[in-house]
Amino acid sequence: MKKIIYSLVLILSISLCSEGILIGQDDTTVNEPVKIRLSLLYQNINNTGPRLLATVKTKVDRSYITLEDVNVKFYFGDSDESLYLGSLKTNDSGEALFLVPETLRKIIDTTAVYLYTAAVQNEPGIKDKETDVEIIKSKVDLSFYEEDSIKKVRYQFWTADSLGNMIPVEDLNPIFYIERLFGLLAVSGEFATTDEEGVCEIVFPDNLLGDSNGKLKVLVKIDDHDDYGTIIAKAQIDWGIPLVQSDQSLERELWSSGANAPIYLVFIVNALLGGIVFTLIYIIFNLYRIYTLSHE
Amino acid sequence: MITNEHIPQNVNTIINDLEPRAFGRIGKLWVAVLVGFSLIGLFFYIQQVRQGLGITAMRDYSTWGIYVSNFVFFVAISLVGSLISAILKLSKAKWADPLTRIAEMIAVAAIIFAAIVIIIDMGRPDRFYNVIIHARIQSPITWDVIVITTYLFISLLLLYLPLIPDLAILRKRPERLSKWQNNLYGWLSMNWKDLPVQKNILNKSISILAVIIIPVAFGIHTVTSWLFATTFRPGWDSTNFGPYFVSGAFMVGAATVIAAMYVFRKAYKLENYIHLKHFDYMGRLLVLLSLIYLYFNINEYFIPAYKMKTSEVEHLKELFIGRHAQLFWAVQILGMIVPIVVLIFKRGRRPLPLLVISIMVIVGAWFKRFLIVVPSLAHPLIPTNRVDPTWLNYFPTIPEWFITIGTLCGALLIITMLVRVFPIIPISETIEEMNARQNKKL
């Protein structure tokens, strides 16, 4: 009897606990706003002005997924004292890339240090979130020159001091790339460093194929620097080996189109086929002879 | 001592014994089963046309599955026509004469379904039209289309020509024929008068066909092997592939003829025409062909295994000790080694053991084609990162199985219908042999 009572008590306890768990789960399923992770990156390409890249993600099952169609607002300054720049919705990669308009750049370009803020505010179902990035004003220059028949790429980097004067930056590690069809080819290695004049030079490789005019796109990048953000310098130079394209599809080769099959192959296949077809026609003719002999 | 070489000494008895007969109860049941499975296969094929190849297990890696292995199997079977009707005939192996028609019927059915299966594999059947209008003479696929069509045409002629005198003989006894048979035989026999000049033309034509079918037969299976061997894939990138395919085809073809002659001998009581001698000789032939195939298998697997090139390692390991190992060794041992051992002994070449061995060879040959086609595809030269596991583990879906079974039943149905309509053993040749024996006695 005792055993039965114990068993019933145990079953009842488990049932109540389970119910409690279920009730608990129900409570959590009430439409709570989704917590998001908002990141902001500063980019500048060829000194053309700030580009702000905001990425919105949320955590699902221990991993982050990007959120599409979330409105992100961009500010110059912090949230208390700021200039509203504009807003953008995130794309299918959860990214919103904001290019600061020319008219606003003149207003912004008065200090040596910039503070940009990205914020997700009053979005339905999403908890408000904001993040900022502080950037020191910088400038880059990319040039090419030839010395004793050696082709060189020259890169120089300046930043603004506290008075707003542009001074060269030493010990930066820009990476030199050349754009290829499916990505960037690094040509400088890891140890290219700017000197006290903010200059970094590398020897340009002389064995790269360019386009039909030998043009190559060179890109020098400082990636996500704590003070300067992502700074890119891009230029085009005709130092590549011109690509001479021969239209192989018009040549008679095994890999050409059907209309341009090699003559020997066309001959062999047709000769073999012709021989067999001729023989079969002869057999059919023999059948006809058998038929006519029966009717004579 | 192999005995039982009796041939009836009377023309009427021969004709009565060899004329096509209506199906009995078992025959009707057999036809019903074949029609049933063919219709199920057709149903699933219609589903495939409606829903696309997505209903199969073929994905980005295994783009060829059991359809293509089934295609290779059918092409292999079809080579038996050239083996019996051409190679043995030209080498004056007179004993094989009663088997020529069985071989040709099998060849015609197999090659028709080889063509059908490859259209099934294309998904939408209208794609075959694109193969024709966009044909590149440089492509082995184009060569395959040409050679399969040619082989089908020659096989049909080689089936038809020796039938002409037989149909004329049967037509002389209209009282034993139904109306459709009388009309069909009359049309096909072209009022054959058995004139010496007609016989001369017919024999000459058959001899010419017997000669040209040999290179075409070698061509059909060599070109099929080139569909694989012209790639760089592990397991296919082999200069051995042509003869390897041809020897395997002759082996399974011979086994198919043995199985067919056992069934027809029992079903139509043809003991006076298909003797124990035929089983013995076909058994010997099967041993010879199996030994040749074994030789090519050793070349095909031993040398790559000796070298273990990086690109081949995974493929060979999968076959020898990996996930395909059980099937691989079962096919090699039960489908090749055991038949050789058993058929070396005279007792093994008696009808029943020979039938069992032949079925083992046929089943082994089907799965061998699966092992040739599928495992190689699981190891692409440029693998994809984080690939979907379903791409790596091909296993046919239910529609694929039923469509494949449907094609196998369809081929058997064609053979069954040909047997219903035409004599299985050449009547005129049997009569000629009887006359020759009688003249010899005199």
C-alpha cells in the first residue's frame, strides 16, 4: 500500500514539475523583443568620405544569424548630442552600408576625431540597440613610379594631430593587393610597414596578366584599425602583361564546337559510318532482290 | 560423357516442335507479372517526368546512378548477339547454331532498353532531341548514340534475315496459324520460295552482317566505356576500360543465353534441340570469358592499388575495405571467381548448376556496373566545402528502383513476345542439319 502511495506521490510530483516547466515555457513565449547584436565599421576609400557599415545579427540556438530589413539610423556624434545622418534597411546579409552624403561631409569635416553612432530604435519586435565607433581623421596617397627599370608602388598615410594638421603615421602595416577574377592577390606580404614619413613602398610584380591593355587594379588596405577604421586606396596601372585572347572556339580542335570538329575526326567517323550504312543499304537491296525473285 | 544429341528425323516433327506456341497458364502469369512491373515502372517514370529528376537520389556529385549502371548492363547483354551469331558462326562452331536466335532476341531487347534507359536518365525526354541537334562529333556521347542506333539496326536485320525461310515454312501450314500470324508471316517472309538463288543471296547477306556486327559490337561497348574513360575521375581514368568492358559484356551475355536456353528448353520441351552438349560448350565458353574478365579485373584493380595514387586512394579504399567493400567482394567472388571454379568441373556444366552459376554471373554483372558507375562519382576532383551528406551517399530512391525493375521487365517482355511470335530455334537450319546427317548416313 505504501509503495502505491509513494508511487502516486512521485507521479504527482513529476506531473506538477512538468507542468511548471511547461508554464515557464509559456511565459517565455510571450512576444518579447528580440535582442540583437549591432556592429559598426568605418570605411574610407580613396579619401572619398566616410562609409558606415552596420551589421545586425541575433542569436538563435547558440549561433548568430543576420537579420534582414531592419532599419538602422546613423548619427554623427553620440546619442545625446548628435547630428542625424540618415537611415537604411539591412539587406539579406544583415548589412546596411551608409555613404555619408557630400552636403553633410562639409559639416562633419571640422574636427580631428569623429564619433559615429548606429542605432536600431523603435523597430517592432526588436530591442533598441546602439553602437558607436570613434575614428581619427586620416588621408592616403597611392602612386606608381619606375626607378632603374624597377616598377614600384608608393603608399603614404597621414593622420590629423590634435590641432588638425595632417602628419605622417609610422609603423602601419598596409597590405598591397592586386584584383584578380575571383579575389584579391596579396603582393606585399605581412611586413610592409610605413616609415617616419608615413611611406611604404613595394616592388611591383612584373609577371601578372592584366586585361587586354595590361591594366591591373591595385588596392592597398588597412583593415579595421582601432584608430582609423578600414582605409582603402585604389588605383589602376597598365603594368600587367596584356592578355592576348585567341578565339579557340573557331579553331578545329577536339574541344571546339561541333561545327569546328577536327577534319581527321569528321573524316574517320563519317568514313566508318558511311561504310556501315553502305553495307546496310546493300543488305536492304538484297532483301529487295529476294522479294522480286519470289514474285517472278 | 555428354550425350543426348538426338535430332528428330522427320520434317513435320521438327516444325511441330519448333513452331511458336501460345502461352500456357504459367506463360500467361509470367507475362502478367512482366506487364505489371513494366506498368509500375512507367507510372514512376511519368512521376519523374512530372516532378523532375529530384525524385531520384541523383545529386550534384552522383549525377549518374542506377540508370546509367543499368544502361551499361543492357549494352553489355546486347553483345551476346555478336558473340553467338557472328563470332561463333564465323569460327564454324556449328553447335551454336540453335542458339543464334535466342542470342539475337536477347540482343535486340537489350539494345532497345539500353536506348530507353538513357533517355530515362536524361530526365525530360525532349533532351534527347537536343543531343541530336547539338551533336558534337568530338563527344563520346554522340559516338554512343550513333553506334547504338547502328547496332540496333544490324541486330534487327540479323534477327530477321534467318527468320525469312522459317516464316515461309510456317506459313505453309495455315491451319495451325491464327489470322494475325498468317498475315504477319506472309508479310515478313516476302513470299520466300526457297530458290537456290534466294538462299545464296540470303546466306551471303547474313555472312556480311555477321562480319560487320563484330566491329560494331566491340564499338558499342568500347564507346560506352569511353564515356567513363575519357574523364580524369578515379576508377574511370583507365586505358584498360575498353577491353575490360567488352570482356565483361561477353561474359554476362553468355550467362544470359545459358539462362534463356535453360528456361526455353524446359518451357517448350526442346530437349531434342538444345542438348546437354550445348550446356557443356556454353559452360566452357563462360569459363573462358570469365577468365579473360578476371585478367582484366586484375589489371583494373591491382595496378592502381599497387601505385595508390593520391586521387585513387579514397576510391580504392571504399571498394576494398570501405562502405562498398561487401558488395565489391561479393560481386568479384560470387560473380566471377566461384563461376570459374565451379564451371571448370564437368558436373558444374550440367544444366541446373550452370543455370544457378549463370544467374550469379548476371546478378553480379548488374551490381558490378553499379560499382563502376557510382563510387567514382563520390570523389569529385574539386570537392565542395561542407557538402550536403546526401551528395556523398547515393542510394537509389523507390522510383529509381521501380523504373529500373520496369526496364528489366520490359526487356524480358520483349524477349517473351518475340518467343511467342517467332520460332526460338531456327527451323530451316535444323531441317538442313537433319538432311545433312541423313545424307551422311547414306
